[in-house]
Amino acid sequence: MSIIPNRGTIFPIKTNKHGKRWSEPKIIFFSFLAILLPSAILLTLPFFSISGLSFTDALFTATSAISVTGLGVVDTGSHFTLSGKVLLMLLMQIGGLGQMTLSAVLLYMFGLRLSLRQQALTKEALGQDKFINLRRLVKHIIIFVLIAELIGMFFLALRWVPELGWKEGLFSALFHSISAFNNAGFSLFSDSLMSYVSDPLVNITIAMLFICGGLGFTVISDLNRNGHKGFRFLQLHTKIMLVATPCLLLIGTVLFWLLEHNNANTLAPLSTGHQWLAAFFQSATARTAGFNSIDISQLTQPAFLIMIILMLIGAGSTSTGGGIKVSTFVVAVVATWSFLRQQNHVSLFKRTVPSQTVTKCLAIIVVSGIILTAAMFLLMITEKAPFEQVMFETISAFATVGVTAGLTANLSEPGKLIMVVVMVIGRIGPLTLAYMLARPKPTLLKYPEDNVFAG
């Protein structure tokens, strides 16, 4: 996970009264709040909500949308007006693309130029080096996003227009296409996609959308530039994502089927083919998408654990998904294996991973663990719920997944606020928060080495 995740600011970067620039983590955090808080206020208005929302519920919903999480304290389809649903779509799109990418789009639309610092932030947010043509990159990203979402809308409309009519069917197709590509998980149906558990068109279309969105803009950009040259010409990060993503999907699918195919409350009532379809969908959605085609609360305990692990791993860096990121997980696993084999370097695909990157991956895992432990401890105090339910819901919020085991709808007011904080941290990145609080001060000073006994 990058120190600067796909978050930026839609406002010019200003200096403070002492002439110092804000640090990148502060820019990311406060620009996130600059969109979140006004959106929460809007959702409390009757124009956006049919029966009204308290500020806490509106804040929770807006946070869930802009962090592309998908957890909800109210039913999206029945609680919001058309304007409210459109606002949620805009927040999901902003959250998926990132504020920095959005600011670049808006400035370019009005013929304005980004400052050098804004360009640097945008390139860092999108995982690109300083020599990339930013205008062309942003143009390609927007075109890719629009094409992907329109294709998804077309296939979903084939199912929902005959079923719901032109107006409602097209809107449902658009809403779910945007929600799926941005890994948001918001659905207009009260049971998410459980009514379509046996529908290949809906399941595969939705799954392909959030898998593409979860690969990351870095991977898409690299494939666009170098994909025609062959696999060996791709960046190391792209190779990791292209290999690890199908591996995780396959492992998750097989494990879900093995653990759930005899469960009368999940897969057992389905035919064998539909069981594999549902197992594949849950394996894919667990890595930050947020939709569900079976009742998550009815999973067996082993399947529950598999889903928690997949949620924590998440999607790709600079993607619309969350979690600690696939590349972070892969580097940490390979680094551990290299240590056990007493190798001095971490190597993948005949490339050496920089030691700073390895340390960063381990730091992400440690900081994430601390944040999750603290959040779970607080929720166990405020909520009367089993530990496994608290753990599942907390990780779902932190990894911006959005699937629920039933706790979110019954959260207390303090519990909702805790989950809001967890979703914000999960989206801007745990290291961003850590850097903002710790005020890092790099130094060249090095003390004499001494041994510490570990293990």
C-alpha cells in the first residue's frame, strides 16, 4: 500500500503562516473530510432521503460510499430518493477514482494546469513515475473506467430491463455497474444479489467489474503500454497482480465450495453448477467488493475465517479496492520464506524487491493489526455481539469490503462512529494516518549495532 494511496485533493495546495507546506498525509486526510462532511449533511435533507436520516446515519452512509465500502445502516433501495441514489453514485465514483484524479480531470476540463506539486501527488497516487504524461494517463484512466462501466451496464440491463422496465432497469444497471467497478458493494436490492444467486449473467458481469476495478490503475496503465510486448516486459507489480489475483480467486472458490456445498443454509439447495458459481462469486466479492449472493451470516465457521482472510488481503494498490493489498501480502509472504531459507534478498520473477519496500509491507501489516485490534476492542465494549461477528464486521469496514454478518444494521451510535473512523482509515491507508500522527523525521544518524534475541 502506498504512503500516498489513491487519494489527493480537489483544492490548491497552500502554505501555512510559517511558509511550510502541508504534508501529503494531511492533504489526503483533510481533502477526504472536505468531501465527506458536506455529503453527509446533504444526505440528512428530505430531498435525498425519503424518511430522513440522523446525522450519524448520514455520516456513516456517506463514509461508506466515498470509502467504497458498502456497509449500510439503512436499506439503500427503499430509503433514498432518486437524488440520494445519484449522490451515492457520485460519491462511489469519487471514492473509486480518488480525489486527486478527479481534480486533474476538472482542471483539464476547464483548460487549467496542475501545479508541479499536484502533478507529483497525482502520479504518486496512481503509482506512476515522474516521467509519465499525466494528462494522457488521466485521459486513459477515465476512458477505461467509462467503457468498463458502460459495458457492465449493458449486460446488466439485458437482465433488469425486461424484469423492471426501461427506466428502473437502466438505472439499476447503471447504479450496480458503478458500484461494482468501484468495489463499493451498494445494491438497490434489500438482499444484495441473493435473488440472483443462480443467474450467470448478473454474477459474472458484477464479478468481472470489481475484479477489473480491483487490479489497480497501475496495472491497467502498464498493460496498455507494455502488454503487447509480452509478460516479461511488464512491471514487477503488474506480474504479481496478474498471477496472485487468479490464484486467490481459485483458492477461495475451491475452499468455499468444499466448506459450504453441504450447508443447507447456503450452497446445498443449489445445483452443482450454481454452487460453483456462488462459491466463485463469494471468493471474488470477499476481496473488497461487498456484494453477496448467499447469506453471509449462515456461513460455517471455517468459511467465515476464509472470508476474513480474503477481506484482509484485499485488492491491488492504486485500485478501487481496499485491504492491506495483494502486493503487500505477496511481498510479506515471500520475505518470510526468504528469511526461513536464510536468503539476503527478496526476489520475485527474477527481480529483487527493495528492502525499503519489504519493510514498508511489514509496517502496513503491523499498523493494520494495531488499528483492527483497537477497533475490535472498542466495539466489544459498545456492542452486545459475539466476537466473531465483531471481528468480521470490523475487518469488512477496514478493508472497505462492505459484506456484513448482520451487526452493522444494529450498531449503537458509538459503534457507528467507530466504524466510520475504521472505514476512513481503511480507505486513506493506515500508513497515511501513521505518518500524519507520527510526524516522521528522517535522519542520517546511526548508532552502533547490538543484537536483539527474537523468536
